[in-house]
Amino acid sequence: MTQKNPDWWKGAVVYQIYPRSFRDANGDGIGDLRGIEEKLDHVAGLGADAIWLSPIYPSPNRDFGYDVSDYCGIALEMGTMADFDRLLAAVHSRSMKLILDQVLAHSSDQHAWFAESQLSADNPKSDWYVWADAKEDGTVPNNWLSAFGGPAWSWNPVRRQYYHHKFLKSQPKLNFHNPEVVSACMDVLRFWLDKGVDGFRLDVANSYLHDAALTDNPPLPRDERSFLDWAHAPRLQRHIHDANMPENEWAMKRVRATMDEYEDRLAFGEFSERPEMFGLYAGGPERLHTGYTFDFLEDWSFAPAVFRRYYEELLAPLPDLFPCVTFSNHDIVRPVTRWGGGRGDEELARLGLTLLVALKGTVLMFEGEELGLPEVDLERHHIKDPVGDLYFPWSKGRDGCRTPMPWERHAHEAGFTAAAPWLPIPDYHRERAVDVQQADGNSVLAHARAAVALRKAHPVLKRGAISFLDAGDPVLAFEREGEGEKLICVFNLGKKPEAAAFELPAGAGDAVFMLGDVARDGSALKLGARAAAIFRG
């Protein structure tokens, strides 16, 4: 089949919407599809090329949509299929693409497939999920740990067996060793592709396949454990048998082959563990088009070495992989809080957005990032996320980045809903509401639009090569070259008041973009805290 523009996604700006928190049109306190449609002009006004929707399917919402009970339906709280069709048409009418989340590694325990599978060991769907006998003493089959805490196995008294779940016990793992399961999942993709959806983000794409022999995971060596690993027991083992297997490559190839039945579609994956496996699952003509790891998402240092190491050590050996670049999503503490702390830092927000569009990759921008929203510090009675419920108060889970979008500072619930919102909206988010920033030409929102426009004005920022320049901390410097252009990008990631110095390479021309306090004297460059400059090469 002849494709019209198969590479449209390379260097595109993809705006992630968490539907429960974007805009509530029916007044029940939960965001919905009609609400998203009402605010599409905001997304289009940013210059976004595509929208990625977190799950909108029927779900008992134990994990808020990432536990799907019907892959080919629309959740009641989100609206109807007619609402979806209208939203899809509205997105396309604004020359944007629509990408859906797909959660195919596991389903809800309320899915019809699991309801049948759990009834017996000899029904037609008995091995559509991962079942195993108990050990002689009744204990779990192996040492695999759930990402949400505790053993990754739960007992079913009807089958008298354990079933595997990488996350909650209500999220049983689908068995991709069964060809019927794989075919059913590919048909799910076709259902939405036939409706005109432009692509998918694949949740936990590294964990479709598991070791059929159920081999124990080895421990993570003590000298490799970070503070994040010590904070969560499942991270103290190497997940090489319950996920991240070389065999997972063929599952990604099956997805890609399905996508290639259609024109101009995109499949990108979430790879939250073992980034060294990244190149086996994404890149090239047979695997997923692209994907992202958590190297930037889990970084709390904002150190130049983090960014340089990612491109030079992880991506450089993978020439066929055009990456995604992302600092924020629905699972992660918001970047202005990770990197700056407190209840907001507009200078840091502007710098982060500039860096995001300057680095090589398809940009994934999370709702509210364009407003510089900080993480919300929630009270115990507000916590909905099972991770927060498990670890509160030491970790409050993921709800702090999932709170509703503030649209109007002085409106009821900041214009998100006419009712009580499912999560609270603090005053320090109201102060950064869209209507406030729309009226301020120096706002983070205005800067976000300018940053995206910069990327569109310079194709080298979308698809050019990246090479890093030597610079002392806290300066990050790199060149982007290609598409008939060369740019030199310099960032002061530090927040100390004294300026950081950098020697521009020979041939540096005029500045095409400047942020903050920047002074140039010939090749000598000085940048104030959170300042950046981009020059012609």
C-alpha cells in the first residue's frame, strides 16, 4: 500500500491529554470527550501536531483506565462512541492527528476474557492469561514482584491456581504466548484504525512477553541501586523474566505489521525498564516506529550529563531509532517540581520547554506543562491512585500530576467542571490558569507557543542530527545539523545568580532564539540562571 506521509511523526509535537482531568462538559466532575472537543483550539493554538489520549475505554477504574474491561468501547463517564467519532473528526479538521493509549499487556479482571478464563483450566480462554500452580506449600510460583507492591500473583479459588499480574491484582496479565490472544489484540488495533485513529501509544510495551518457565528474577546489585530503587521493593530485582525479554521483539513486530496495513499510522511504546533493550523493540522498518524511556522522566538532578549520556550512550548505537523526548506524563512528578521544587518556577518552566523542543526527538508534552504547572501536594483524603494509597505519606503517588486543568482563574473549579472535581484544584494552579496566561505576553503559555513555533520554523530542530559540545556544569550545549541548516543550542541549567560561561565554536552566527539574561562578546557567552540561546552555526 502506497503511503502518503509515513514520517509525519518524526519531530512532531504530541500533546498528551489525561481525559479525566482535561475538561468536564457534563458536570459530573470527571473530564470527558465533549470537554476535550470544547478545548481543541487550545491544543491547536500551541502548534501541536497530534493529541495522545490516555485510556477512554470502559474500566472499573482501579487504575483509572489502565485496567480495560472492553477494548472496543467508550467509558460511560467519557461519553459515547458518537462523541468519539465527533472528536476524531474535530481533531482532523484542525490538521492534527489522534493517538489512543492501548493497554494490551494486561486487562481488567472484569473483562469478558478473564471472566471466562478463570472458570476452569479447560475452557476456550483458559490460557488467555498467565496461570500457574502453587508451590507444594501453597506459596506463589516464583519471586516476581508487582510494580504496585507485593507478589505479582493472586490466588483464584475456582481454578485453584495463581494468576500473574505485573500491576494490581485486578489487572491480570494477558498471555502473549497464545496466538489467539495476539490475534485478538491485533483486531483491537484494527477496530480503532478502521475508525480513522492515527496511531497508538502502547502502555508497558516492554512486558508483553514473559518467561514461560517462570524463572525467578535476579536481584538488582546493591551498588546499582538508586534512591528510587530503594523506595520501592519491586525495583530491587532485575525484571528480566516477567518482562524485558528478547522475545518481546516479535510482539512489537506483530504490532508494526498490523500498523503497516494502514497508511501513515504511528505506534510508539513506553519502555519503563531496562532501556538497554530499547533498540530491540523500536526503530527500523519492522519494530515499533519509536518509543520513550524514563531516563528524563525519573531524573531529579537536571544535570547536563543526563541529557548528553542519553543521546551518546543509549541512542548513538541505534541509528535506525528516531526517539521521543519527554519530561512529563501522567505517571511522573511534574518537571518544575522535580527540577526546582516549591509551588512553581516560571523561569524553569520556560527553560524546560525550550530544551524540550531543541533536543532531537518527537516531543511528548503533557497537559499543563505549557502552563508551567507544578505538582499538587495532596492530603490523604484526596488520594485516588493505588500507588499513593500504598505509600502515603512518604510517596503520594501519581495524583499530584493528574489534577484538573485550570482554564479560568475566577470560575467555579477553575472552569474545569460545574460540579466538584474528582481531584482538587489548588490556588497555585488557578494563578496559572489559561485565561490568566492568555492575557500575558510574557507567560509560560506564550513561551510554549513560541518554542513550538521555533521548532516548526527550523526543520533542523525537528529532524536534524544532534552532537554535544564540551561545556562545564551547569551548561548544556549541543549542535543540531541537517535539513540544510545548523544551530548551536546553549542552556544554563543552573539556578545560581552568577552567570555561566561558554565559548561558542568558530562560525557561530546570529541568535535565532534567546531566553533570560544572555550576553555575548565575540565567541564568549555568558548566561544567567535558567537562560538559553540558540545561534546559527
